[in-house]
Amino acid sequence: MKKLALDPEIADVVPNESVLTTYDEQHLVTYWRLLDAEADGADWEEVVRIVLHLDPECEPVRARNAYDSHLARAKWIADHGYGQLLRIGDPE
């Protein structure tokens, strides 16, 4: 796996595939940051500003959709996709 970027560009809505995508691999740090923020009880609007670099006051619908889709994908990876992460780069 390549070095992970701390703040990659984000899509408004993440891919909804049953396998890890290139987008997922590029956004693992983003996903983990979202999961950590949720576990800490952080306000979603603050998280959107800091992690996704969107302004929820100027673009409330876009910000909420991006937050919800990225957080849902992060949870999917944590619950189901982590096995695929373990196999990335495995020479088999």
C-alpha cells in the first residue's frame, strides 16, 4: 500500500461497493479520523470543517451528505472491509 495522504480531496459521496476501492485506500486516514471523532462525540459540523474541509454553513446539504456517506463507509470498512485491507500487498 502506498503512503496515506492526511488530507486527500474528497468526493461529495463515497463509492458504495462491496469491495475496497482505490478511493477507500486513498481515504483511510479520513475514515479513521471520522470514526475517532464520532467515538469522542464531536459535533458533526466541526468534524466536517476539520476533516472534510467543507463549510456546513455555506453548503449544509453537501456537507451533511459528504459527512454521512464517508462515516457510513468508514463503519463498513471497520466492520466488513478490514479483511481486504489485510490482504492488500499480500503476495499470496
